[in-house]
Amino acid sequence: MIARQKEEAANIALLESWDNTQAIMEAYFELAQRLQAEEQGEITIEERSRLFVELIEKRKKHFAALRAQEKRSKPPTKVQKINTMSTYLKNMAEYKHNQLKSKSYDEIQDMFDKEIKRVNTFVDMNTELVKGNKTKAEGSSKRAGNELEQEKAKKQKGDDQEESKMKRHIKIVKDDEVAIDAIPLATKPPVIVDYKVDKDGRMGYFKLIRADGSLKRYSSMIKMLQGIDREDLETLWKLVKAKYKNTRPEDDYERVLWGDLKVMFEPDIKSDVCRNLQGYKVTVWKLFDNCGVHFVRFINLYVFMLVKKRYLLTPVTIINMLNKKLQADHWNKTCYQLLKLMVKQQNGQ
């Protein structure tokens, strides 16, 4: 009996070491009921010990949960707040680590608050608020559409005025002979695979050989440019360049072809051709639209140039070209781009 009283006193002392909460009072009541049941012979000492151990484990779990709750309810430190806000900004606002690591707490807090405000003020198109303001939104959209149309009309008017200004420097010329001699580009022939220079007495010809074995002879570079497109022209330059590399052809006609293409694709500002462009008077300025080349003939010199590419032309030379007018078979986008480039180059732009 004495041993049992000592054990009970030790168990009660253990319970009294916990905080005096409602849960502890419930534990006392539950223990008293079990002791009373034991005295009445309803449970044995072994059963009472087992039940008491279960009670102790139950109370341990209870206070562990209380400690965890207290830890969760504890205000986070400034470092913890910075880490939390930085994680949000990196994942939701796509900030980089390098953008945040040098920021102070106040700066990160301000960035975080702005991002939260942006999210909170977002209104989905399906909400009642947007539906209620549908008429207002439609009115704003209509005004924006009208402004856009006005801007387009204004830009179109400016483009039309500039185009009209450029058209003053063009002369439409129909060349029936050219049309007959040219290859119909609507039915594009196979790619050029080789070329040769033939002579018929004192007359020389450029011969282009295509992949299907067909060939075409041209009596001059001008005739050739009238019958080929830009792809053919670039292929021909690759063939000529691969054949002679850095050397200069000895044959007169080969040298003419090589020189015209080299000035066209790789102009050298130190060459005699470019230096001579400074003072000669322009006699003809012609566009070969199908291959994107324009041709300028001076009194004692001529040069072929690619459209959209700048060459060493002085403002005086360009003025002479514009006054002489560009010869073309019809007005198109290429004419407009070339004339616009010439005007810009003349103005030093």
C-alpha cells in the first residue's frame, strides 16, 4: 500500500511539473477516475500502470504540439522575411538572384509590396467589374482604334508624299529589245554551274551554263543583267571568285567580267574605279530590277552597283544621278528604296 502511494505521488508530481492548463486539469481528472476504479477492483495495478503510461505519452504529444504552435506563431526575424520575400520575387516576378542580393530590407519590402499590389489589383476579363464597365472599355477601345487609324493614315500620307517626291527622279523606259533577249524569269531555269568567255572573231560573249546543260550567250554585262536574277548573279560571282581567287585574269573579256563583279560585290575605296567616281559627269543611270543592280555611265567610265549597298559616291555625283533620273521599266519598291538611299547618302546620313 505504501509503495503504491509513493508511485502515485511521483506520478502526480510529474503532472504538476507541466503548465497549469485546462489539458492538465483534464489529466488529473482522468487519473483520479482510474485510481478510483482500481480501488473498487475494476482494474488491476498492471492495467493502471499501462493506462498511466498511455496518459503520459498523450500529454507529451499534446505539449509538443503546443510548442510547435508557439514556434509557428512566433514573429519571423528580418532575415527570414528577406528570404521569404526574395523567394517570392524570384519565382513570381522573375527577379534574378544578382538583382536582389545587394538590396536592403526596405528595398526588398518595397519591391515585394508593389508586386503584391499588382497581383491584388489584377482584374480578370470575366469578372462582374469588367462586365459592368464593358461599355466604357469598348469606348476606350474604339478611341484607341481611331487613333491607330489616324496614325496609319498620317504615316501613309507621309509615305505617299515621300514617294511622290522620289518619283520626280525616275524615268520610265520600255525596251522591247531587252524583253525579247531576256530569259523569262517567271519560269526560273536551273542554277548556273559554270561560265565561259567565247570569241567570235573580234566579238566576245559571256556564256552561262546551267545544271540541265542549257546555255545562254550574252554580248555584254548589260545584256546579261537584263536576263538573270539576283541568285544567278551571286552564283556567277562565286564561280568567278573561286576560279581566280586573289589573282587578276589576263584575258580581256575575263578581266572585264571579273572587274565588274568585284566592284559590284567587293568595292575597294582605294581602287582607280572608286577614285574616278568623284569628278565625271553622269550620262546614264539605269536600274536592272530583276537582279537588284543599278548601272551608272559616266563620260569615260561606267560602274555596276548593288541596290541597298553604299558606294563611294560624292554628293555632287549623286546630284548628277538624280538630275539625270533613274531609268526603269516601271515604278516599284526597288526604285523607291534605291532613290531613298541615294538621297540619304547625299545628305550624309
